[in-house]
Amino acid sequence: MRAHHDVNDPLLHTGFLKGFMDGSLGSRTAAMKAPYSDDPGNTGLPQYTQPQLNKMAVERAHAGFQLGFHAIGDKAASMALDAYEQPGISSTARNRIEHAQVVDPADIPRFAKLGVIASMQPSHLLTDMNWAEDRLGPQRAGYSYAWKAFLDAGVPLAFGTDYPVEPITPFRGLYAAVTRMNEAGTKTYFPQNKIMRGQALYAYTQGSAYAEFAEKHKGKLLPGYDADFILVDRNLYTVGAPAILQTVVQESFVAGQESFAGSVSAR
Ligand SMILES: [Zn+2]
């Protein structure tokens, strides 16, 4: 596929390969170091053994791919880090762990050491907070979706929506990142891992640009940059947190050209 596609196509970037380490928390298929709190015989379903994973990772890295492993459980994240720690894999490759929802606190500094990006989607918390504590128990739940802990450890953070698994609006994720509260505002999930609005907006823009080696032309509004941007109807730094959810996109620009004008609620 890569051979048949222009690597410089600005709208479809093909340098990245995603592999699946495990499943999801909701279905109890995320690979965990210790059993599920609500299913004591079950530690989830890793998709590979460590030797298989190590071999695959080196082969694909040598073929020139940037790697990302979907890892929801702490065991899956650990295995992915073990694979990235191999001598054949460079710490400048900007390899990623996708989702990184439950990560053993002892593994967080390994992301920084290995140059691995935590590629996360805060909107997952709004869906998963309905069952996460049942699955994980209070201790593991307390360090899950650990956006602040990653930032504090110097780990590059890239945010996205995970559409179509979650709704495409980024504002739901922004709200989750800065509140760790459900949309009704009635329940908060371990608020110690909240982050600041500027940190969340950075992760959605410059952090994501860095994660695709595009930080020199995407992620900022500066002369010479791509001018991909939107106009919204409110100041996301100053509105009350619940109002973030009602943000309306008024105009969209791609490479400086208006691609959408009107008024659409991103929800
Ligand atoms: Zn995934």
C-alpha cells in the first residue's frame, strides 16, 4: 500500500502502523497484570506473546514504519514498552502507545526514557467511567487515564478522538481532560489527573503534530505553517467547563482555504 501512495500527500499520511496488543476494558479483554476486580479468573487477552511482538516490532521498524500499539491494559502497555526497548528500535522513532488507559505507574517513566508518545483520547473516560472502577478496583482506577502523570513525567502526549469508537467532536475530550467529570456534571473520576486547558489544547494540536513528525508545519498558527484551523463561537480558555461541550464550529480552513462555513454543533 505504501509503495502505491505518495508519501508527501498532505491529506493522507501513511508512515504509521498500528498493531493491537489487547481489546477493551468494557469487554474485559484489555490485558492486565492482575485479574479484573469484577472477574477474578480473568486477566484479559493479549494478542501476542512477547517474543512474537518483539520480532514483529523490529521487522516493521526496519521496514521504516513508525509503530503504535493499541494497549488498554497495564500488561499490554508493559509488553509494548518491552518491545520498544529492544536494541533494534530507535528512541527517536516517535513510537506510540495508543490509548494507554491503564498503565502501571512504574512504567510511566519508561515512556519518557524510550521517547514513546502516549497517544490518548480523553473522551474514552466519559464512556468508561461508568464501569472502569468495577473492572479495575479503586487502586488501579486511581491511576488510570493518567494524563497529568504522563505530563509530569515528561512524556509527550498526543490527543485525538478515536472516532468512530467515540463521537468525532474534540470538545467532549477537551471537557473530559480538564474536568474528569461526566457530561451531566454529577460524577467525578479521580480528579488528580485533570490537566489545564492549555495543556489539553496543546496535546490536541502541537502534541498530535509532533506524533506525526509534522510539528514544523502543523499544530500552530504561524507564518509558513499549514493554516489548518477552525473558528469557534466561544473562548475555550475562559468559558465555564460545561459550556465547552456546547462549542459550535463556525468556519473550518484547510491549508488556508475555507472548507466549511455555516454553523454546526460539533456534537
Ligand atoms: Zn485502538
